[in-house]
Amino acid sequence: MSTQPLPLVFDLRALLTWRPPTLRFDPIYEAHFQHVGGPARLAHFANSGALALFVYNLFLLADRVMIPDVLEMAFQLRLCVFTPFALLLLLLGWRFKPFLLLLPVSLVEGTLALTGMAAALSLGWLLSQSTSDFAGMYTAGLVPIIIYGNLVQRFRFRFALAFSLSVVGVALICVWLRFGHGHPYEVFDIPLALLVSLIAAYTLIVNYRFELEERRRFQWSVRAQTLHKKLADSQSQLEALSRLDPLTGVPNRRHFDEYIRQSWDAASSQAGSVALLLIDVDHFKAFNDRYGHPAGDQCLKHVAQVLQQQVPAAAGCVARWGGEEFIVVLPDADVARAMKVAQGLCEAVSGLGLRHEASTTAPSVTISVGVAVTRPAATHDSVDSLVAAADAALYRAKEGGRNRATAALSPVSG
């Protein structure tokens, strides 16, 4: 077995075709990104801007040492021109945040970048007007301004790039204006300009990484929310499916138990009534024997569909009780209404015209219905006793010739 190391393959084509990740989503996604991060970003601008304004004016102490000949001009430029404008922007950020959030993001970001450019230009103007020997060395004062814009305020990269180029331009112009004038510290002019340029380049790289990571975190957050929603929807669908009979699509015993309990409690507290209809498909075993189980399944589906059409969810609950039996709950229904609904169910199923040649009752599929009604608050009955009464009524309907509805004779019917 060879122990030679694998040769390193240099893919020049991949290197030449590589492009940095773009800092831009599609329009809809971008708008969502800006909307979600807008409030926090605006608050950050206002708070860090206040600190930056304080530091900007604190540089008057450096002005006094480095460029004392234009100190009065520096005082006027910093405190009387730049500061009022910056305070106005800070006031807008603190007091009118909802309004600013309605403005285009590029307008807000661009205005903030312009404040950074204005700070750099103000220092460049002072350096161009000063004849101090230390004015050239004061070019390093542009470094804090670059750090403020690219790392503290974190201008969006495209604005940070324009801002950085403008600051580097100020540094180069200052060097050009002083070049060849024979100042004692002229030897430091070019190195300081290079320092400002390098700081701008390094902070731009970090700024790019900051925004790229922010956008990736946003993508991950949106994907996590999407997956969470899909999972919640799937759980809701599973919950709904767990309450449905897989064959007929109507609610199952689990859903019925919960529905009857809620209806029972409501009737008990409001002195209302609860009606129960127990339904059996007549001669269903003979239907299966004659036409086969697949046909029997289709028969149950048709019957269930008709029952749900006659008793919509707003009026009550239709559930499969087992085999060829169904059960219906009618909240706050008296005997007359329950019997009317039961007779309507018999007519609707008979009207389907499903051929049933093995039936001794009718040439088509029919149902028998047992009806029981109670007032839980008055009779103190239980759900089980109501079901037993409906079952007894169903037995009497079958004994009476089927294809009919019969009310219970026990006390639960009132």
C-alpha cells in the first residue's frame, strides 16, 4: 500500500470563476429582511450615533494640540455646524422611529453614511487650512472615523464602500496639498495615508463579513420558522386525521367522545338538551354477501356523505360508531326536532337509490334510526344511559320494519 501523499490539485478555473456571495436577496425577501431588522438597526444607529457625536466633539482637545492655529474654526465647524445637524438626525431617530421605518432603507442608510463622510470632510478641511507642523500627522484622526462607520455603525457594505473611499480620498488630498512644503514631519505623510487606506480595507472586509453573517442568520431563522410552521401544520393534519374514520371520512369515536362531552357540559350549565341519533344501515351484512366488501365500503362512504350533508358541522356531529353504525349528536335539540332530522336522514339515504337486491325492506339501501333526548341538568342522566336509550329505540325501529326513525320510550326522552 502506497504511503505517498496525495498531490494537491490547484483548480485555476474554479479560482478564476469564483465570485463572493452577494449581499442582496430577491426583492420580496430583501424587503422582509429590512423590515425585520429595521427597528433594532434604527435604535442602534441612534444610540451609537450619540456616543460618536460626543467623541467627535471631544477631538477639540486634539485640535488644540495638533492644529492650534485653526482652533476657532474647528470649534465653529464641530459645535456650530456639524453638531446641530447630527442632533437633528438623532432626535428623528429617537422620537420619530415609526416614520423613519416607512422611508426607503437606502435613504436612511445613505443619510447616515453622509454624516460619516461629513465628519471626515470637516477634519480634512481643518487640515487643509492649518499651517501647523503637526497637521500632517493629524491625518491619523481619520482612522476613528473609518472605524466608526464600518465597525460601530456597520453601514451596509455598499454604503460602507462609498464612505471608505471618500475618507481615503480625504487622506490622499490632505497629503497632496501638503506635499513638497518642507514640513518637519513630511516623512510621515505617505505612511499615514497608507495607514488610513489599510484600515479602510481591513474594516471593509470585516464589515462585509458582518453583513454576510447577518443575512445568513436571517436565512436560517426564516428557514427554521418555515420548518416549524410546516411541522405545526403536519401535526395539525395528523391530529385532524386521528379524529376521522379512515374509510368514510366522518369523525370517529374519539372525536365523538369529546364532542358529546362538550355538548353535555354545555347543556348541563345552560339547562339545555342533548339529542342522540343511533343509525344502522339495514341488512348491511346481506349487502356485503351479495356485492362484496369493496362495494360495502363504497356503500358506507355514500351513506356517511349523505349524513354529513344533512347534519353539517354547525348543526351537530356525525360520527362512525362502528361497523355499519353511525351516531349523530344534536346539541340543544328537543324530541320533535330530533325526530324531524332522523326522518330526513332516512329519506336522504333512501333517495340515494343504492341498489340492494338482498334487502327484504326495500330495493335500495335504507337506514334505521333510534332517537333519544335528555336534559342533563333535570334528569341527571349519563352519556352511557343516553346511548343505551338510543340503542333501544334503534332496536324498536328494526323490529317495526326498518327504514324508519323511532324515539326512545325511556325517561331520558322526557
